[in-house]
Amino acid sequence: MEYYKNLELENIAYIDDDGISQIEGWKDIPDYEKLYEASDLGRIKGISRLVDSGKGFYRIPDRILKQSNGSEEYLVLSLSKDNKSIKHRVNVLIAMAFMGHISGNHDKIVDHVFQNRKDNRLCVLQIISQRKNTNQKHLESSSNHIGVYFHNTHKKWCSAIRILKEKIHLGAFEKEEDAAKAYNIALDNWENHKIKPEKKKFGSIYKGVTYFKARDKWVAKIKINGKLTHVGIFKTELEAHYAFEEALLKNPGSCA
């Protein structure tokens, strides 16, 4: 819908998605009351007022503001107040006027339901969390599950979650569903109980044992006759330790 291109002051009559005849409605934009109004069709109106030019007063008439393309295909325009002009995204202004959205709240996003960023009708906007907005973009990845991706090199399903700008690796799994389960458990623990998942331990207390992050396994290596030899990959740190100790017994004089 390109109602925003209509710069006529007359209210637009239209048929809504339920087939009902409607007339464009307007509301004040918070912080710009009596200066600008937003319509439920995504248009922005400047209200007639007197302006001091420094040499005298003159009146600005009512007018529909022209919108332009901003970054990431969002429509933008500038609003003026107290001799300061600030550029705004139109979808944010509509949400402020009709949905109680607070500009600058980085935890909430004004989202276009059908991903058309030039359609700023009230009926196609929603306010969602920053996490949900990020997750929608993630759906284009290798998995249909949020927080899950396939590691091509190691042929494993990996799971990770971002909490307070920190990415936490949750593990690598044979099955995609197990990786998704790990993410959902971590998400529930954080959102409902504020419990962050434990970070994976990448170091070991045992000599000759290291953590292999990509496969979520423990690796044992031993140096025999000056050459580093791979002992094996194990599910647990303790299993890797026992394997190292056994290799050490079979090869006296060797070291890690």
C-alpha cells in the first residue's frame, strides 16, 4: 500500500481487510503534540502554526509531509521542534501515536508483519522484542529452529543463545531436535528464572586433555618420542583423562 505518496490533506476513504468502509484516522505524535499527527494509514501531517523567523512571525499551513527512503528500506522524515530537526522512521512514529511505543526503547522493535517496510499502515505493524526480531532473521539459516545451526565441517547441529549481548555456546548434537531442546531450556531458564546457562569449559584440569568446542567433545593427546599422538575423542573429560593415563602406561617415558 502506497498511501504515503498521497500528499492531499483530505482524509482517505478505504476498505479494510474485513471489507468494511473506513476513513483515515489521526492521532497526535507523543513529544510533538499540536505540531504533528500520524494517521492509521502511515501518513504524517504537520499542523498549522505560527513560526518565528527572527524577522517576524509567519504561518505554516497544514500539510502532509513527504517521506523518503532511509537506511534498510525504511521510510523516514524529519520533525522539527524548538528549532531542532530530528529524522524519524515512520513506522516508529505510527507506533508511538497508536500503540504506546516509546522511542529509544531498544528492547522493543516496531516490526512489519509482512516484511514490507514501506507499508506503515497500523494494521500491519506490531511491537515485538528485540530477541524475537533477531530470531525471525535467524529463520533463514540452516535450521528451522531458533538458536540452531548446522556445522558443515564437523557435521553436527550446534546450539547457542545470546543473553545480554553475550553469545553462549550450548553444545553440539547429533540430532537437530536435541540442539533445539538445549536452546529452549536455556531460553526458559533465562526468561522465567533469570538463570544463565553455564559456559562450556574449554580447558581441562587433566594433563593431555583439551576441549573440542566444534564437536562438544574432549580430546586426549600424548607425546611419544617427541611426536604428538592423538589418543581419541570422548564424551566426557574424565573418559579422556583415563584414556591418556592408559596411553601413558603403555608408553613409558612419554609426556603430554
